[in-house]
Amino acid sequence: MKNEIALITGISGSGGSYLAEHLIQYHPEVEVHGISRSHTTTSSRNLEAIADKIRIHECDLNDYGSILGVIQEVNPTQIYHLAANANVRTSFDYPLAFLQNNVMGTANLLDVVRRTNQNPRFMMCSSSEVYGQVDPKNVPIKEDCPINPASPYSVSKIAQDLLGQTHVKSYDMDIVTTRMFTYINPRRSDLFATAFASQIARIEEGKQDILLHGNLDSTRTIIDVRDAMNAYVTALEKGEKGEVYNIGGEKTLSVGSFLDLLKSKARVNIPSKVNPKLLRPSDVTLQIPDTTKFRNQTGWSPQYSFEETVEHLLNYCREEVKKEFFK
């Protein structure tokens, strides 16, 4: 990866910031740039530890001209496309906003890269949500499992996914697609694991009385966000052009079991109850991947144990709650 220039879309977000940190720590020879919308509120907080080691470009992927300016200025040799509205529950309330942002933003980015006659290695960040509600006979889920969207968000990710594959076939662009399964990301508050841990931290501090949750019956295979970001870099480095890869961890359990585990690690008793507002009109209940293809072709494997992942999550959320209430 020597003399490489990486451009991360959505660099100020929860995943993008972890990816930037991974590149800075493990690939110091790579020059790291990122795209962030000017009105975002997370960039300074998520990127403060590496702010002097990266360059951020204000750009909205719905603005074709601003994308063109960034691509021409940066001339990236590799692009990690992580930018997206990603809250599945919210997508049911604002489906058009999710489709406009995720689909057209991706289409704009691909078109600019194509028309500027650049040919960077491009990692398209898709999602396990494209598989939707999977027939149990197709579990664990392979890459050729039928696509069956269960939310407006999943429809938008399918479009991103297929746009990438189409640009390989039609324009010979150098794109590899990753479908990430459930990962533990302490910086993303709308994920069930982070929402649980943050509420536990507030209850421990006496700032909240009861933990609220949605559906606890969904079964997931979990991976640490740090392993997930390593997988993205590995996919870009070693993945085959035009291929799609499932990425996921080794620990499988229900959302309810994960909540019980966090409760067992809490410093006080944690009462909980369902909040109907957190329930989705339709939900995905089996997200168990077959990652054989990715592991065999790249040699990647997760490095963090499930126990390390849980401790990392709780410690992060406890520190954030202290900042929140003891400023």
C-alpha cells in the first residue's frame, strides 16, 4: 500500500472514523483523506485523536460538483465508500430521504470517478440487510443467498450494491463489495448493543431508571468494529475485482442474550422493558453469515475475542456517559 492515497466517504461517522484510525495506525504510509458533510456534528468528536494526521474535505454526495472538486484535488488511489444514512428503524419513517441520500449519493460518486478517467480501487460498503428475512434453509448465509429486503434502508443498500457491480461490468471499474454483518460499534448510538450499554451506564450513574429495548428475538453473529475495519482494508487490498464478500464474526447469539450478558456485567440491577417505538414494522431475525469465501481468498480472521469486544463497548459507553453528565 505504499504511495497510496485513500479517500473515505463518511469519515466523520462511527465506522469511517474507526477506519481512518486503523489506516493511520497500521498503514502509516497511506495518505488519508475523508469526505464529511459540512453540517455534520460528529467529525470533531470521532476524529479528534487523529485530526492532525488526516485531511477532511467538506462535501455532500448529493452535490455532483462538490464531489468532482474533491476527486480532482485528492486523486485517490483507493476509495472506501462508507457514507450512508444507516438507521434501519428511521428508514421506515423517512424512506425517500434514505433512498435519495444512499442511492443517488453513490451514483454521483461512481459517475464522477468514471468520468474523470481515474481507476482507484473502490470498496463498496454494502450490508447484510440486503438479504432481509432469510429462509432458515439458507442459513448460514452465503453471498448467493436470494436478496429479500425488509426495510427502505435495505432497498437503498441493494441499490448501492448493484450499482457497484454494474459499474464493474459496464465500465470496468475496480470495485469490490463487502456485506458487513452485525458489528459492535461504540460510536454508533442507534445500534442495539451501544444503545443497551449506554443505558446501562446511565442507570449505573443514577441518571436513568429503566432500560428500554425493541425486539430481543433476533439472532446475530457479532464482530468487533476494529476487526470489521481491518476486514474492509483487507477486502480492498486482497479482494477480487467484481466480487462480493460476506464479513462477520464468530460469536452468534440473540439480541436478548446479549442484553442479559451486559446486565450481568453491570454494577447495579438493570430493570428493562420493551418500547413499542423501537419495534420495526418488519424485522430481520436471522443474520448468520458464511464468511468462508472472504477468509479463503484473503486470509483474514478476527483478532478480538468476544469478551474483549464487550469490555471495549462498556468501557467506552461509561466514559461517554461521564462526559455527558459531568462536563
